[in-house]
Amino acid sequence: MADRFLAHVAVIAFVCLAAGSVSVAGQLATKATKAGTTRIDICHGFGCHFRSGLDLGGADGRRFSRIMAAGASSPKAERAAVSRAVRYYEDRAAGVIGTRDQPKSDASQYARRGQMDCVDESTNTRSLLLYLQRLGLLKHHTVERNVTRGFLLDGRYPHSTAVLRDKSGKKWTVDSWYEPMGGPPDIMPLSEWMKRGVMGVR
């Protein structure tokens, strides 16, 4: 049992510490495929082990436009709209993958199609945020690089999140890992998020 636990810790540490490079891959995988369509590679299986192409067409663009228009009045309203956009996006991704990611997938789910660690989740979320930004739908925020907290010795598994920065310079997390696929992400000040996660506590 102890050996299995240590193996799980090692896998989590490896894939989460790779978050920066994998997130860039997620960004580069977002591209136009034909007029009015953007393809986003959805990472799953831990550490982007698998990728499934999600084509976002005109109907998706209009849906995201409606969602984000409801948040145009203020940064707070826009963050609430981002939460709704993430939920719609994850529902669309589930249809492509063919299964739904469970909340807080641990290392026992490694290399299992449809299950996502923090690298997959943060990469996928950042890809969506970049898509919204390119469409001009983010009025109060810009997309930052993903951030990782924890290094085991501080009592926390390495854990990554997507990040937005508002016009005042304050950074906010968009962390989709804790909820099942299609659930609301944790959106909070990055400074608060960085203090959390001790002994796996949310």
C-alpha cells in the first residue's frame, strides 16, 4: 500500500511540474481549421497523454458571445460569465471524448481516457480563455500563463490552474480540477489560491 501511494505521488509530481510546457502545447494546439471554425485539442489521460480535437463552429461562437455579453458590465460579472463559459465548454468536450472526467482525478486514473489531472484541466481551461480573448469577448481581463503551487515538502501536491489578470493587475484563478466535468471552476484571487491545498484540502 505504501509503495502504491508513493508511486501515485511520483506520478502526480511529474505531470503537474510539467504544467508550464504542456500548457504552451495546449495554446499552440488551438487553430483555425476552416471558415468560422476553431479546433482546440482537449487534453486528457494525465499530462496531455491523449488529445481529442474539439471543433468550435459558428453556433459555439454565438453561444459564447451570449454568455460573455452577460458579464460585460464589470470584472466581477465577467468572471461569473467565464464560469458559465467553462461549463459549456466542458460539456462540449465531454461529447467529443465520449466520457466525463470525475472530480479530483488522482494518479490511479493515469492514462485513462477522459480522466484529467491538473495539467489537463489547466491546459484545457487556458485554451478556452485564449479562444475567448481572440474573439474579443474578454473586456475586463487578459489571459496569463498557468501557475503551479505546492512541491510535496510543503505538504501539498503540485497543482496547476489557469489564470486571468484584471485591469488593476490583480490575478484570478480559473481552476476546474475540483468539480466533475461541466461543474463550476474555482475562481478566486490567485493570492488566496496559492495558500490553499495543504494535505489535499481544497
